[in-house]
Amino acid sequence: MAVEVVESCMVKPSEATPKHGLWLSNLDHLMPRSHMTMVFFYRPSHGSASSSPHVLKAALSKALVPFYPLAGRLAADGTGRPEISCTGDGALLVIARSDARLDEMGDLAPSDELRRTLVPPADGGGGDHAGVLAMFQVTFFSCGAVCLGTAIYRAAADGRAFGNFLRAWAAMARGVGEAEAAVPRPWLDRTLLRARSPPSVRFDHAVAVTSRRDVAGGSNPKVPFDTAILPISRDHVDALKAGAGTTAGGGKKVSTFNAVVAHVWGCACKSSSRGAADGTEDDTRVYMTADARSRVRPPLPDGYLGNAVVRSLAVAKMGDIASGSLATAAARVSHATARLSDEFVRSLVDYLEQATSGAAAEWPDLWIVSWLGLPFSELDFGWGRPAFVGPATITLGGRVYLVPGPDGGGVDVVVAMEPGRLARFKVLFYEGLKRCALIHVPDRRVAKPSKL
């Protein structure tokens, strides 16, 4: 796909902003030293003033006033510890156009091409973009469709914090005031997640540091993989939740996250080459991310601008997950996330304050990143809600993103797996959905939703 850059500029806050260093917490430092990239596709719309690059640029400039750390640069404090230098130098905005049509784009699965053509490049060192925390590209297609590509430095903001910023930018592009937009004011004090003195480590967190090292490009081998987007309709989600709540003693309410992860885990174990009889006693490991804002005491403000994401780990025998019930897998997922209490989070922060390296740990079979409950699918710049939201690229196999589907209740499962395994996984994935729907939603016809 050919894309022509029309304009590239740094957009600075529209008003003077404070100049200072912003301390980064241990949870910020736990993040990979890279940018998270996303794409938002919008169907053609007509007569919207927000289609003007001038309007988008002015709105971005206004949004960067309360969210001014995102206009800063990555730097180091007096001790050499990385921090955000709130310089007000701005965020990168690229305006581009393409002769392509949205209906020619395929299924929009994460790829190097999607990243290269629709998201600004992030220079790791040297270069014009070195140290830039937030970068955006707005691409206008010949059919009238629009793509917003975003890249946010992971230590600067997690998904919820970045979503709040995007909501503020979108509201200002529509001409909506801050009060009416109901976007939480950014809370900049990251010392709410400062380590205690003295530190008190009550849990085993060695795997957290190991995973940090591996994600940064350490011991995990980069085996070839393909990506795919597997939509689950709202009815299928309901069927999974009903199946995951079925126990010997009766049903219980199960969250969408727990039900979908349980289904993905089961299919992944069945599709693995280790899923044969000789691999049933092998461990299968799943990392999951969770927002700690409501888990710590006192809770963090809704507008906390930083990383409040912690990881949970579920471990089981592969044979138990492959041959067990959906409810059994969902219970293991629920147990893993339920232990993420205030004391667990505080213990993790204290551990990271002291840790220099992690004990050897097997790389997980799956790494689940959930965007469920985040405001990405509601992001309206005046073009309506996005027809599609997803990661622009995935760098390692075994990653799974859970993204709210376009039907207002479904889930798009974005998967990266070895090619042969992914083919088996797809078959098992939809066979399992069909079987679950026939059992738990026998009076409704459920179908795989179309993408765009």
C-alpha cells in the first residue's frame, strides 16, 4: 500500500506548561523500552469539520495542555534513572494520504506493513524522533475512510491513561468542552506507587523481572509466526460465559475476560505440538495483564497518568487444560487475577526496588493483553466510532490481544502463533465456539461477524 506524507510536524501545547522532571515508578520501568502501536480505522463520513488537518492539529495542541508530560522527552535524572523531562517540545503529528480503499485492506491483522505505512516510525536512538513519547499519523484514504495510527512510549502511559488522552483529543476535535467530554483530569503524581521504606516483599515476583528482561529482547527465541484476527460475536461471548460458569454445583457468573481467556487457553493447548499424549504433563503458562487502579488502597485516581498494570500468572498441566472443561480453565484464570490485591501490588513494587535480575523461568505459552473496558472503541473525532481497532504490529509469537468488537458486546481475539499451529488453533477456536453455542444458546443462531 502506497502512502504519501503530506505534512509532518511537532505539535506543542497551546499554552505554557510546567517544565520539570517527572519521576517514573517501578511499574513504569517494568514496561519494555519501546512504543505501543495501534491503528484505528474509520468508515467514510461526510461534512465533518474534524476531517481538516488544521482542526486535528489545533485539538491535539489543546489536549497536550493538561496532558503535558506526553509533550516531553525521555531523559535521565541526576542519578541516571530514566524520567520524563516535561519540556513541552511536543508530540509528532503526520498527515498522510493514500489512493487505497478501506475495503482493499484485508482483515487488518497486525503486520510490519501496517506498522510501516500507517504509524510514524519510532527512532530508538539518534534520529529526529529520538526521545519523543507520543506520535500520531492520520491517513486519509481515497474512499473517504480515515486511519489514525498511534505510537505511545510504554513508560509514559498504560492503555487506560493513553485512552483518556485520546478521548480528550477526540472531544476537542468535535468541539466538545472538557466538562461535557467527562474525561478524567490527568493525575501526574506517580509517587502513589513508590516503594515502601523499608521494602516488604511477601510474594514470589521473580518471574516479573525475568519477563521484563525477555520482553526487552533477551532469552526468548524469535520463532516465525503469523497473525490473525478471530472475531467472537456477542452471542458467542454469552455462550462462553454460560459454559465457563457451569460447575458441578450449578452456575456462577463469569466475566467476559475469564471466559474468553479460558477458551483461548484450551484451544492453544490442543493446537500445540506438546498437546499430544507425551506432553500432557508439561506445564502450560499464561501471563495476563490487569489494571491495579482499583486494586490498591486507597485506589488510584481514574486519571492516573502512568502505568498501573500488573501481571498475573496461571500455570497448569497441559493435559488438564486441553481435556478439561471451560469452567475449569476459567476458574484457574479467575484465581490468578484474584490474588492481585493491594498487598500483592505493593509487594511487587518493593521487589522491583531491590531486584537486579530474575530467576530463570520458562517463557509463557501465551501472553494475554486485554483492552476490554478501555475506551478505544468509543474514540470519535467526528467520524463516528472506529470500525476497527487493533495493534499495528506484534513482535513476538504467543501474544494475544483481547479487543472490544464492533458489535457492542463481541470480542476480537488478535493472535500471533507459529503458522502451522495457528491454522490448527483457528479450527479448534471456532469449533469450540459452535459447540458451546449449541449447548448454551440453543434457541439463537450465532455467526462469525464480518470485520468491516
